[in-house]
Amino acid sequence: NLPGGSGVSLLRNFRARGGATPVLMITANGTIDEKEEGFRAGSDDYLTKPFNLRELSVRVEALLRRPSAYVGSILQAGALK
């Protein structure tokens, strides 16, 4: 529910352009179909709202333990960077 598009389409575009930065989707969309769509779009993790801040923290720590593949480019979709 991002302004100007969906997070899934933004993520697909990012991955299609070679984006390798770990992505944790935080969303209110919690059905198994929506989660599957997020993972298939390239999400590394998926957290539904409402969530516990401690859970968010440990999920981010887990993603940061993975080897770095950060490319350093900025993905822009309209006014969203």
C-alpha cells in the first residue's frame, strides 16, 4: 500500500535490476497467498503488522548476519527512493 504502487512491484523491479540488498517486507497483508507473492518477488523475510519490536530487531539482526551483497545504487520509482 505504498503511494504510487505496491511493495511487491517495487521489489520485483529492484530485483530485476540486480538489487541484492536484503529485504524484510513489513505489511498488513498476512494471508499465505500474499506472503507467497512477497517471497516470490524476492523478499528475504516477511513480517505482518502488528508486530513486536523485539521480533523486528532479531529479524533484522538475522538478515545482517548474511554475507553482504550490497550494490550501492539507488532505486527510484516516481518520487519514492
